[in-house]
Amino acid sequence: MAQKEIVIRLQEQVERLIADHMRIQSECRKLVSERDKLLAEKRRLEEKVREQDTRLKSLELTEGMRSSAGSVERARARVNSLLREVDRCIAIMTQEQQDNN
């Protein structure tokens, strides 16, 4: 008789564990789906921020060319920065070509 009760309790525990497992598995699928949506939204927003940064820099440069002396100085500094960046890129490409030869 005692063994029968033990078996019944074990069976109930196993059934409860299986139900818990299925519930947790379902919740996990929902969370993974939500995470994937949030990651996609994050990537979209990061791209939008990059586009807006590029646009802002372009507008600042344009405004600097039109405005007062202080703005002109900022625009010149930005142009000089861009030229240095181009020079760096050229130097890297030249170095890579020399390394390949």
C-alpha cells in the first residue's frame, strides 16, 4: 500500500514537472521572439542615428561655409579633419600595396 502511494506521488510530481517544463518552454519561445524583435529595432535605430549624424555634420559644414567667422573656423577645422582622414586612408592603402608587392 505504501509503495502504491509513493508511486502515485511520484507520478503527480512528474506530471507537474512536465507541465512546468512546457510552460517554461513556451515562455522561453516568447522571450526569444521578443529579443529578436528588439535587436532588429535596435539595429534600425542605430542606423538611423548614423544617418542623422552624417546629415548633422553635413549641415554644420554647410552652415559654417555661410555664417560668421567663428562658424567658418569650425568649417575649416572640419574640412581639415576630413582631409587628414583621407590622407590616412591613402597612406594605409599605399602601405598595403607595398606589403603585397
